[in-house]
Amino acid sequence: MSSVVLAGNVASAAALRARSEDRTAWLLAAPAIALLLLFVLLPVAAVIFLGFTDFELGYGKFRFVGFENYAHLLNDRTFRRSLWNTSVYTAMVAPVSIVLGLGVALLIEGEGRARGFFRTVYFLPVASLIVAMATVWQYIFHPTIGPLNALLSLAGIPGPNWLGASNTVLYSLSIIGIWQSVGFNMVLFLAGLTAIPRELYAAAHVDGAKSALDRFFLVTWPMLGPTTLFVVTISITNAVKVFETVKMLTDGGPNKASEVLLFTIYQEGFVYLRVGYASAMTVVFLAILVVLMLLQYRVLDRRVHYT
């Protein structure tokens, strides 16, 4: 009888301890949950709600229009153009910045003495103020006094109006985007390279992987799978979210050749004050991001080797 009572007391004490731990966990998580609700979930819900209205900033009244905003998006040439420009920009910036970031990380990892110096130099674009850097790039791409066209003229090549011509502006912005992203990707790849056990390289050498290229494909690349998946996700997300350089350097021009999704949303919501229509665009933008993330994880996660 005493053993039954003792077991019951132990079970009750364990249950009380578990409830106490649950309460403590919820109390510790409460600030983060509150911030998540306040700054993420509630704004997203508000955007989804406003996307079904004709709300305009400065007007107190609005009405529900159903899917009218989304139907209008299908026939909006500006929206289609910005969607295309964003896709082209992302297709150029994301893969190039990933490859260059990995290449720079491999070079720095193999460097002995000046590793910290090169790591700092390549990371500077990430830490720099984009406003100041935009001024520098505007000077570099200037059609008459810019050093880039000056170098081209020395080779007898007429330099284009990089930021002022419809056929070159998106490529120019992509160069800036790659320059911004390489340093961040490099740091992520360096972290992944540091986590690879050195014993694997020694084992690969014993098994016949004599060259650095063999060791890269046998050891480095498979072990960088989780890091690469994260870098791909971050790079595509950041490329799709491009806004600052477009706003400061081209303002979407010339002839909307550099207008991207976020810039179009900004124009509709804060210039033309059509918040309902801008909210519908934002919902489509968020849906595109979610679909891209799901596709990446579905396709790439199967090829990732987790340790």
C-alpha cells in the first residue's frame, strides 16, 4: 500500500514539475510571441484584408471590392513589367553571387596570414551604407566622367549610358547587387567550411583524392549541403526584395526598365496612395516568396547531406 502511495506522490510531483516548466517556457517565450504577433502576423493579416478593399491613404471610407484588385493586376502592364524585371534581376544576381561567394570563401580558407584582412575587405560592402555606396556606383557608371567608360575608351570601345539606357540599366543594377551579396555569402560559406572535420580530407587523400578539385567534390561540396541550401534561400530572397538601389539610382527608369516589384508597391502605396491595390500587390509578392522557398526546399533538401 505504501509503495502505491509513494508512486502516486512521485507521479504527482512529476506532473507538477512538468506544468511548472511549461509555464516557465511560455513566460520566457511570451515577449517573442508578442513581438511576432505585433510586427509580423498582424501586419500580414492587415495587408491581406486591405487587398480586398479600395482603401486610399487619407480617405476615411473604403469599400470591399472582392478580387477586383487581383483581377486588375492581371491586366496591369506596369505590374507585369516589374515582375519580369525582378525575375531577370534575381536570375542574374542570385547564382553569380552564390558562385563568387563560394569561390572567395575557398580562397580565403586556403590563405594563411592575410585571412582576416581579406575577410574584412570582402565583407565591407555588406556593412557599408547603401546611400553612400550608391553615390560611388553612380560615379563609376557615369557615361562621361565615369572610370568604367574611361577604361573602355582606352580599349577603343564606346561606353554606354549604364544607368540611363533601357538595355543596360538592369545589368548595371545587377552588378551592384552581386557586389553587395558576395561578401555576405562568403561569410556563410566560411562558417560552413570551418565546420568540416579535417579528418575527412585526410581520409580522402588516403583514398586517392590527390588534387584539390577531387577533395572539393568528394568532401567539401557534399559537406556544404546545408550551408548551400541556406545561402541559396537567402540570396534569392534578398534579390527579389531589391529596392534601395533602384530608388536611389534610377527611380524605376528609364521607361520602367528598372522598375521592380517592391518599387511598384512603394509607388502605388506611398506615391499614388492606393493602399488597397498596393496591398494586393504585396500579397502576390509574399506568395511568390513562399512558393520560391517551398520549391527550393523541396528540390534542394533531397540532395543535402546532413551530419
